[in-house]
Amino acid sequence: MRAVLLLACPDRPGLVAAVGEFVADHGGNIVHADQHVDPVHELFVQRVEFDAPDDGAALRDAFQPVAVEFGMQWQLHEPDRRARAVILVSREGHCLADLLGRVELGELPMDVAAVISNHDLHAELVQRSGIAFRHLPVDDAHRALQEVELGAVLDELAPDVVVLARYMRILPAWLVERHPQRIINIHHSFLPAFAGARPYHQAYERGVKLIGATAHYVTHELDEGPIIVQDVTPVSHRDQVDDLVRRGRDLERVVLANAVRLHLEHRVITYANRTVVFD
């Protein structure tokens, strides 16, 4: 089977050798390996992709003593297993349509179990793709009830990843905690600049020469989660707000899709509210 090992631990001699010895002792062959040392946090992080005759459960049991010896935080994934995804969306459907198209074309290795929205605008688009559409409207006077219902639906669907494709509602902390490092959001700004609402209007008023988009993991702190992918595009004094929105939407599609792909391929390690991305 093909396996991907992600690990992080205090930096010390012998780490690369220990991982390589583990793979060899279990009849494995490393097909790709990359690592990074953060000198500020004195942390070693590594991604190792390898083939081995054992199954995932056996490899996890066998690696546990190595992890304990070196104080590792680690995960072992089986990339041949397609991820189960749920997409959340509000009014704007450009990121949703892009993700569905990429899944259909085989560009993203995931199966979309459902699309959930607080509006019913995209039901036809989703159903044309043969995917379940769940409409969970929000009444601001009873917001908590919708959040509980959303949590129940996610519990029922048990996704490996939740993608916020311009879902313009703030998730409660308890819901985020149920899906740690598994909720990916696209923010229509180059964070930390212009956080919050109407970032393109903020950018226009500031007269910026670049606009950007940021995909990040969701945490309980709004727009403060570990960043996975960012990108920018130049703008000028000739661009009005509508131009910035149009250019920004193009960025949002690409940035979100790239972040989802990196997550699905197990190329992201998080620590200290930051990421190492092995692309």
C-alpha cells in the first residue's frame, strides 16, 4: 500500500535515520521525502511517502514506539482512499461551481457527500452533479438553532474535510472543535490585511496596488487560522470595486482549490498557528 507519514517533533539528531529505518524494517520503499527545521520553534517537521506491504493499521501500531521515543506528533494516511467532503456555501457560488467541476474532472481526490447552504440559490447546480443539497436557513433571532442543526448534519455525514466555499456565517467554537484542522475557508483578502466584511471595498478605499485571497484552516478566532495558500493579482487606479470583486473571485477559485488539493494529498503540517506546506 502507499502511505504518507506526517510528523513534527523537537529537533534532534537521528530523526531522519529513525524514520528511514522504520520504513526499511517493514519492507517499505520511500518514494518521496521532504523535511524542514524551524529554528525559532526548534521543531523538525517531515513528510514521507512510501510503499509498504503492511496495511495502515499495522504500520500505525509499529510506528507508535518510534513516535514515543522522539516525542512526535504524527499522522499516517492512506492517499489511495478518497476523502469524504462536505461543502458549505452562501449566496456566492463561484467557488462551489469551481470545486464541483474539479471533482468531476478528477482534479480533486474527494467525494462530496453533500452541499449545505443557508440559501437555496444553488440547489439546481448541486443536484445536476448528483450531490445531495441541504438547505439550512438562518433566522438571526434563532441563530443557535441553525448551528445545532448544522452540527447534527455534519455528525451524520462524518466528513474528512469541510470546505467553506464562501460560507458567510461564523461557525461556533464548539463546532470548529469537532473538526480540528479539517475545516478550510477561503477569505477574499490577503490576510491579515482587510479582515472582516467587505474587504474589496476596504481595498478600493485604501487604493491598493495588489489584491489577494487566503485559504486557511478555521479556528475559533475569526480569520486567524493557519494559512495554507495565498495569492495576489495586481490592480490599478482604473479598477473600480466591481473590477476588484471580479478579479478577486478568480483568485478565490484557484487559491481554495489549491488549498483543498494540498490538504487531500496530506501535504500540510500545522503548528503554532502556522503551516509547513510540502508542495
